[in-house]
Amino acid sequence: MVKFNNQYVNREISWLWFNERVLQESADKNVPLIERLRFLGIFSNNLDEFFKVRYATVKRIVEAGKTGKSVLGGEKAKDLLEEITEIVIKQQAKSLVILKSIEEELERENIFIIRETALNKTQKEFVKQYFLQNVSPQLMTIILNDLTRFPTLKDTAAYLAIKMIIKSDKTNKEKRFALIEIPKGIDRFVVLPKEGDKNYIIILDDLIRYCLVNIFTMFEYESISAHMIKITRDAELDMDNDLSKSFIEKISSSVEHRKISDPVRFVYDKSIAKDTLAFLKEKMQIEDTDSVIPGGRYHNKRDYMGFPSLDRNDLLYDKIKPLPVKGLSIEGSILESISQKDYLQYTPYHTFTYILKFLREAALDPKVKTIKITVYRLANNSQVAASLINAVKNGKQVTVQIELQARFDEQANIEYAEQLQAEGVKLIFGVPGLKVHSKICLIEREEDEGLKRYGFISTGNFNESTARIYTDYTLFTSHPPILKELNKVFDFFETTYKINKYKHLIVSPHYTKKVFHKLIDQEIANAIVGKEAFIKIKMNSFTSYEMVDKLYEASRAGVKIQLIVRGICCLVPGVKGMSENIEAISVVDKFLEHTRLFVFANAGNPKVYISSADWMTRNLDYRVEVGCPIYDDDIKQELMDTFEICWRDNLKARVFSEKQDNAYRKAKSPKHRSQFETYDYYVNKIKGDK
């Protein structure tokens, strides 16, 4: 095989270019103004998680004295750390320019974000009272000079670094340094009293700056300054081998250890005084392998995700009303409907209520004997969890496989596990060495003909909150062979040494790669003999070099390949002799594209699958994932239709290329915005036009 210097894109760099696409949304004037601010918050939040996980992983490779070239797409880990920092500094600078532009546009809409120096008399009095009543009781302030040990700063918390010049007759005047932690329990954006048509907001940081005199009354200073800093810590879980501890105890201990794990990024206000910065870096022991990034006046721009709407619906996306699934009534028995045929739910276009209805009905139906479900992430006050507890109270045998190592949801899942266990739910805590990422549910019902199974298989979490903004497919089915194999997956959770065989489902870690290789090989064989051959894939991330190579092989054989990849894509499309038959786009828009869909031409009789798995090494080799074939012809067509709608997007689609420049696909007439057209597609489907 011919090797190219540009054969792969490094996954960390590709992820940064994905986050650049999110940043593009904040700059897009076709996006409602307050939504643009919120995209800026998403960009910042993404970056925090990137440094906690991916940057931290590369840093560990460097500190272990390894190059990491084999797992980093040919790049040396040390060089990669420098490249990441360079890209992030540029992106941060760009985000500040975008923020300034948005603030100017907000002012034209009579929304003013003002600093502490611009407060009028009425606002000053409001700020003082707000500080005394709401902020001061929660404020954590630490004087640093006399401490023998520097305090442990919280991961991604924002701090004001204070420098005071103490009044004195001496030439070398005393400097006092302090830290103020910005309270997380208070809204970052404080809405001031409205004046006529004008709305005023002050950021909590500036409100505290205005009240510094109230905080440091015991010091006689001649000047005081406050500049923002924050650190990001390594978020990898380090599990101990203490056999006396339960799995929950080990996860809890690891989550707790994150609070004192090594820092990997230090961000500071670039206008901070040199002596203040030097003092902090020395005391915090910032290392050469840490990413040190000069930023603006405010950090934790992720808080813009919660920017107040101020009743300005004209500056927000119109809320869509989730649609019913055609032919599937919420009011009647959902199990009876599913016994007749399969149904597809596509959130957020369809209402998530069908999953809740399924579980509630199963909880109450006297004929239902068992419920089995996997849990990866649940909503706060989850109705899914409530339905499962209700089922136990009605005498059902309920088994929940809950993934305690779901990134950043570990603590929430521990709490849910303890709650479910206390109510009598049988819990399974994963498979040694594997995360359980599959999204599956199976119930068994005693009927006249014997035991009958019903279930659903999804591409996303059973989370009613994220279902409003994540696009995900869920297949409801009573198909006996599929559900028999789904039961085998649940058996594997309890009998991990027994590896089952599957004719229908595509299950990781044992079979996913093998099955997809076979499907691709069939397309290659068909292309060689002149039969119809194509592959259409939609997923979140594509990082498996082995699967990249397999698609390169298919491309060279003449198979036409279309990829829609929202996030990381390590494949380089459109390179002559390597990938000239591959096109790839990313769609970033109002909703987060989260579906995983795989379509193979199969010489004119397409094979269609949905799955919980992306083509990443972790999904293929180190997680339990479930992919499901679609046998219902109408649903198969529906899935191919929604793929085509997304593929023809020419307003929110960016094209992957050798340039890696996030260029928008050129908008030709007519213009297509896929998420809006997908909703219209389902509206028309209900009307019976399609």
C-alpha cells in the first residue's frame, strides 16, 4: 500500500478543528444573537474537557519518556503539546474578537454588559446590596503571602488574583497577594434593574471587583488590582487495586482524587502584572509540559451557555414542538403497537416521551415480568430511573447495567446506583476492562403464546434533558431474533467469560470491527465486478486508523463513500490514489448531531444499521456497543432519507479536506439547512405527503 505523509490527521488536532466549527457558529450572523453567545460557551466548555482528558493523556506520554508516534498519527507527543498550545492560543484570541463583536451587537439591541467602572448611582447601590446579601456569604478569599503551602485550586474554577500595594513610606513597598474564588452557586451574569428599554448586565467578576474595598477593609493599600486566572487538571481516573474496596468505592475515590490531580493548563488575563504572574507560577509549580495560555479579562466563558434570555425570544432559536411518531400513539398501548411492527423515534424531532411511555407501561403491566436496561447518562431527576423504581414496586424483576465510569458523570451515576439499589433494583457494574456504552432495553412479557420480548435500541443516552438538543435514533421492536440476541448481551454482562455469537446484532468488542470489515469487503467485491457499490456513514468521531485504512482500500477499488462526521475525523478525503472516492462533511448547527448510521449498497438491496458505536478504537475494542440491523423497509427508507437530507446541507456543512480549513460547503441554490428540513420531513410524513 502506498503511504502518504498526509494519510492521517492527528486526533487531537482534528478535535481542535471540530471545536473551531463550534466557534464558527458563534461568529455566524445567521445564528440568533444570544445563541451565538451560548455557542461561545460551548466552545469554552469543550476546551476545558479537552485539556482535562486529551491534553492530559498526551502529557502523560511525554512524562513517561515515550514519543507516542504509533498512537498519535505519526506525531511526537512533545511536539504535539506545543502544537496544541499554539492552536488554542490563536482560537482563544479569535474567541475574544468574536465576543467583542457580539457585545457590540447586543448594545444595538439595548442589552449592555457593563463593567464596574461604568455603574451609575442606582446600579452602584443595587450592586452593593446584591454583594452583601448574595455574594459575600459565599466568598472564599485567601491571603497568600504568609502561607507555607499554596492552596489547592479547584479544577476549572475561576479565581481573581489580587495584588495590593500597601501604604508605606519605604521605597520598596510591601506587596500583598490574595485569591478570590468566584462562587459557582451564583449566576455569573447579574441582571441589573432595567432602565426604560435598556437591559443592563454585570458579570459577577466585575461585581466583586467593585466591592473589593468591602473585602479587604483590614488592609491599608494605596492600589489594588484583580485579574482572572484558572487551571485545568488531569481528569483521568486512576483506579487503585485494593481488593477490599467495592467498585463504587474505587470510582468514588478516583473522582475525589481529580480534585488534587496534576494541572495541565494555566490560563491568565494577559494584562496581569508580571510580578503577580511570576509569583503565581512559582507557587503553583507550573511546568514546561503544562499549557500556559494568555487570555482575556474573563475566563470560564462556558458560563455563556447560561446567558440570560431577558425575554428576548427574537434573539433565540425558535423552539420546535417535538412531533409524534407516525402511527405510534402515546395514548394507547405502546407494547401492542410494537407487537405489530417496528417504529423509529428520531429525537429531538420526535418526542422522547415514547421511551418514558414504554418504561411506564412495562412498570404497570401485570404481564411484564422482567425489565433489563443499560444506563450511561441520566438526566437530573430522571423519569427513566423513576419508572424503573416503579417497576420494582410492582413486583417486576429489574436489572440495570449502570456505567460508573461515564466521563464526568461518575458521581451522578454513583448516586443513581445507590438509589436504585436501595429500591431493590438489581445492579450490574460493567465488565472488567470494558465500558458499557450500548443503549439498549429489553422486557419480557407473559402472553398467551408464551414469553414475548419487546425492546428498544438507541444511538444515544436515555436522558430526557439531552434528548431536546441531541439527535438520536431509537428503534422500538418486538423482532424475536434481534431481541433474543439482545438478551445475550445482558447475559454477557453477568457471565463475562462466555462470548456469544450473533447473526443480527453488531456487538463490540468482539465483532464490530470484523462485521464492518466484511460489509466493506462486499462493497469492494461488488465495485470490482461493476455492481452498485457505495457506503454512507454518519457518526460522531472517526479515529480508528484501521478503519480509515479499510475505507482507503474501498476507495481505491471504486466504492463511492460519503461520510458525515460531526467531530474528529482522522481520514483525509479526496486524495488521488488514496481517497479520491471519499467525500466527508461535518454539520454543526442548532442541535448536536449524535446519530450513528451505516448504509451499504449491497448491490441494490441496501443494508442499514444504527449503532451506539463510533469508529474509534475505544468503541471497537474497549467498550460494549450494540449495532442493530434495520429490517423494516419503511424505516430503512426513512433512515436513508434523513441521511440524504443531511448530506445535501449547504448552509451548515463544512467540508473535510487536505487543507483542514473548516471551509463551508458552497451554498448553491436552492439552499439547504438539514436540521430544519429534517423537521419539515417529519411534519410532511405525519400529514401523509410522504
